[in-house]
Amino acid sequence: MISAQKRAKTLLLRALHYLTLVGIATVVLVPFLWMLSTSLKGSGVLQEIPPRLVPEKFFWNNYSEVLFKHHFLRYSVNSVYVALMAGIGQLFTCSLAGFAFARLKFWGRDFFFALLLATMMIPLQVMIIPEFLIMLKLGWVDHPLFLALIVPSWLAGSFGTFLLRQFFMTIPRDLEDAGRIDGCSIFVIYRRIFLPLSMPALATLFIFAVMSSWNDLLRPILYLSSQKMMTLTIGLATFSRQYDVNENLKMAGSLFTLLPLAILYGFAQKYFVQGITLSGLKG
Amino acid sequence: MRNPFDSTRFEKYIAPYIFVLPMLIGLFVFRLGPVVWSLLLSFQRYNPFQGGSWIGLDNYRELWQDKDFHQIFFNTLKFTLAYLPLGVISSLLLAVLVDSRLKGMVLFRAIYFLPVISAVAAVGTIWAWLLNPLYGLVNYLIKVVLGVTGPEWLGSPRTALFSMVLVNVWLTMGYSMVIFLAGLQGVPQEFLDAAWVDGAGKVKRFFRIVLPLLSPTTFFVIIITIIRSFQIFDLVYIMTAPSAGEGGAIGGPANSTNVLVISIFLNAFKYYRMGYGAAEAYILFILVAIITLVQFRFQKRWVHYQ
């Protein structure tokens, strides 16, 4: 009898547990569902009360209107370009620097590394005004290659350097010595031994760099002003600011801004979580 | 034949600098240089198109007396104080819920983390629509479930900032959840088993064992939450689009959501008062530095490590 009672209690608790989980998941997901639903509605039913979750009639036209007439296709191409360039570039610069900080001896190494760590804790806002002035002087505002967005992420990837340095430190020194006995140069050791062994860390960094660049809003606001040169975030912000744009088109624009990264998240969730939490943990 | 363990001179003296060169350029051009430059700017009246003049501490003096800046500072503080408990408690709750051996936890964790990877530009636009006072889903549900008319959310100076606090909780709770989760999984099972043998119930075990052992994690989450609230920008920028409410200038309505970084942005890049903006940025810098120091200094003392 007692055990049956206990089992019933366990079951009830478990049901309650799941109910809470599902309830919270609903709160998290409803905004996304509502975006999807609104993005497919006609302009006439946006103010309908009660609102419908599943539109009576699907206006697929909204998507082509946003993509072609309102330039979201162009924004997407720009965003993909900037994010890939940031990601690939950081793989190079951060792995090179991370390798040197982990495995090479040179004058000023610990000092420079300490400086790099210290600057990670400085809020971006402290540096952004001079950075803007630099970009202005260089003529990189609205640069056709988006240099103002890409170059800082290449050259100032202190998180990536830190991440890869920590990872490289865990690679056994024997492997490096074996390479040296075979007469490999330091570049070959970096390229043929360290990089292939660091795929998980490189993937984490790549995903993190792509995501940061994709979601970035401040730099695009400052450095992209002509419509053809906008990325998705600033394109969407500018589009939504126009007073005569209907919510269905805004939601379609939001969908195109979110979807590519959400799909990537579906495949590489582990790397997203790792990159984001590690970047926070460093301070 | 040369000894393979002997690096050549090139490898010893030149190669390392080739490896770190890009990062060093970045460190000086995009980090250290600007930090110093910003400080110099804060002592000037500076317009990027007209040049600058030295005015000593006048920018800081003006900030000290400026009623608008007082409100901006107060808004930032209000945001932080409202967001801190909500953000920390909700993410701790989530972590406890998904720290379980029941089936499906991987999926729930993935869902709760989804907002963290989402572009604030999009999420803010969606929430502005959800919170539309007349036709938004939220006020519709309030009407149906509670039978009352919902608030104006972003449309009113009384509720706008708090609306953003709520959206920010939704946006970031998955992040702190993951950190709390790592902390929870570090609590030794033997402690819990021992307490269970002594007859401590689930609730008692949580408050007497788990929570104290979790304090390093909680401390870290609190610190990072405060620092991030001071730096809130994207969400406010997006959600104060003109269509979001009456008189919707950035930081509106009626300056009620004008927080520190929004003000830096407006002064530096809209009014081109870059010296004044730089002074505000330095105030932010000092605040963040103090909190980071508190973190380093007191971590060991306040926190109960096992």
C-alpha cells in the first residue's frame, strides 16, 4: 500500500515537472510562432480580434515582397559574407596568436598576454568612439568589402586567442618534439599537428565568431548607412522604423534574420552553447 | 647535420612575432589606443567634422550637474535592480528543472537556450509587436484570461523600461541557466545522499546543501548580470522604434528608457558631442571596473567553496 502511494506521488511529481517544463517552453517559443504566423497574414487581418494563430489564408507573397522589394535578399547576402569572413579570419588570427602564446617563447609574451586578457574586460563602448573615428579616417564607412566590420573582428579576437591558447596548452609536448625530430618547421608543427588536433575548439570559435558577427547591431549602425550595404540586423531595424510598414512584413523580415542562425543552431548546438558560456566565463 | 632540437635563429627570434603580429596590431590599434584616446576625448569638446578643443574636466562637471544624465543614470540603475533578481531567480529555476534524469531534458535545454543565439534586432521587433497595446497577443491574452485591459507596455513612460526588463529576462535566462546547470552538476552526490539518509526532504536539501554549494556560481551570475545590465543597448534601440509607441525616439517615451549606453550612442553619434559621450563611456568603464574588482577581491571571502 505504502509503495503504491509512493509511486503515485512520484508520478504526480513527474507530471508536474513536465508540465512546468512545457509551460516555460511555450513561453519561450510562442514569440517565434507568433512571428511565423504574423509573417504569413494579409495586412487586412493584423488588427483582427481575436487574432488567429493559423492564418485563414496564407500570404506567401509577403516573403518575396520582403526579400526582393525591401532588399532582404541583399541584406542576407551581406550578412553571410560578413559572418563567414569574420569566422574564417578569426580562425587564422586567433589560432596563430593562441599557438604563439601557448607554445613559443618570445620577449614580452606574458606581458602581451596579460594585456590581451585585461582588454577583454573593458566595455566595448569605451573604445567605440575612437574606433569610429579611425574608420572615418580610413574611409571604411560603407566600404564595399565591409572592412569596418571584418577587420576589428580579425585583429581584436581576444576571446578566440584565449580559447585556443588554453586548448593548445593541453596538447602533449611529445607530439611537438616528434615533429621537431622529423625536421618540421614551427609553421608545419602548427599547421600539421596543432590545428588538426584542435577541431572542436576551432569549431567553437568559428560558430561563436559567426554568431557574434551575424547578430551584431552596433557596428552595422555606425558603419553601414547606404541601403545596399546593410546587413540583416541594421536592415531590419531600419525597415521596422519606417512608420508605414505593416507588422506582417516586419515579422517576415525578422524571420529571415533569425532563420539561418537557428538552422545552424539545430546542427551545432553544442558549439553555440560552449562558445557563449566560455566567452562569458572569461569575465 | 644540425641537431633537430635546435631552432634556427629565424624560428627563435622572428617567427613568434609573425604568429602574434595580427593580434598585437589589433591590441594596440583597436583596444589600447582607443582606450587612451577615449580618455583624452573626454577632456575635450569634440566634433568629428569640426575638430576639438581642450576643456579639462568640464564634461564630467556637466555630467555631474545635468538633470538628463541623472535620469539616465537612474534609469540604468532601475533596469539593473529590476532585472537582477528576475534574471537570476528565473535562470536558477530553469537550471533546477532541466537538471534531471527524466527524458527530454536535452530538448528543453535546447529550447530555453534558443533566445540567447537569436538576433536582438529580430527578437526586439517581435516583442514590440507582441506588446502592442491594442492588437498585440499579450494584451489579448490578458483580456481573455484576466478580463482586464492590459498596460500600454512600450507606449507609456511608466511601463516601458519594465517591459524591456521582462523581455530581457526572456532573452537571457537560457544563458545563466547553462552556467547554473554546470554549477548544479558539480554538487557532489554523496552530500545529497547523506542528507537524504538523515531524512532531509527535497526542499530542505536544496536550501541547505545545493544553494550554499552553488554560491560561487550564483556570485558569478550576479556579477555578469549586473555588468550586462549596465551595458544594455540593442534591446532598447530596437524596441523604441517610432512605431512602438507615441513619440518613440530612441530611449523614449519621454526619456524613460534612456540608459547609459543609449545616451553614449546618442551623444557621440547623433549629436556628435563625442567628448561628452566619451566621458559617459568612462563613467561606465569605472562602474564596470569597480564591479570586476569586487568580483576578484571578494570572491574568496563571500563564497562558500566546498
